[in-house]
Amino acid sequence: MPVPDPGTAFCLERVGKSAAGWGTLVVSGAADTVLPAENLWAVWADLEHWPMWSPMHRSVTRAGPGALAAGVSFDQQISLGFPVGTTTQHVTIAVLEPARRAAWAGDANGVRSCHLWSITPQAGGGTRVSNTEAFAGLPVGMLRPLVARRWNRAFQVAVDGLIGRAADGKGPSR
């Protein structure tokens, strides 16, 4: 059995699975870039501007002031397409390592989920960016054939959008 990449393994563990199966869905996007992790993180950490580079996001609103840290909550309105539509999720960041990774998890409507953004400097230079989410539960098994390909494309577009925004020098807009 193939070993999942670290992001997938991280998320599967948080939804109570050791491997993907019928009742799970793992969606992801990843890319390498010459940009430094700090530039990518500056764009990623500007939550309210995610809709500028992530087409799934309609809006992102922080639940309170203060520095971005584990324990900070935000609401994200995301468009997931048929049959889920547009939904607003209230999430709390569980893991935050600046310029490296951020993760949150949820449990609603019979679905457990874990989302992980990773920004990993590479030994030879450059940075690997990955965006992974694992879903588990009975509804996932039924939805997977309808959404898997589209959501994987959307996660890849978000990764490419983050890199593009950072490359354009359009970091945090304050």
C-alpha cells in the first residue's frame, strides 16, 4: 500500500483514518516555486484577501482582532459547486507555524474534515506549496463521484493563485 504524502497523512489522522477509503475524500493541489516561503506566507496570512487569489472563496472574515495564531477563528464563505453550493464555514486555526503551515479541522453534518496549507522551503532553493483537505463520513462516500475532480482542480487553482499573487509583488493589502 502506498504511503500518503505528509499533508494527506496529517489530515487523514485528524479525521480518524489511517488511509483513504470509500467514506473519505482527499483533495489537494501543490506546486513548486522559486519564491521564498516568507513572501508566500505574507499573502496567505492576509486572510481577508483570499478571494483575490482563491476562486472558491467569496469572502473571509476574521472573528476578532490580533495576530494570526493558533486559536484564531475566521468565517470563510466558499463556493463548492453542485450539489453543495455556497456555504459559510466558521473555522478555528488549530496548528499555525508561520511561513510553514496552518491547519484547522471540523465536524458537521456527519462529515469530519481537516484542512492543511503547507509552505515548505526546498533544500536546493525554492518552496513547495501544498493545499490539502481530507473529508470522512457517509455523505462523503456519496458525494465523492460528483465533486472529487472539480475540488482537486479548485485546490490546484488556489495554490497557483497564491503563488501568482506573491510573484506579482501584491502581498498583503493593508
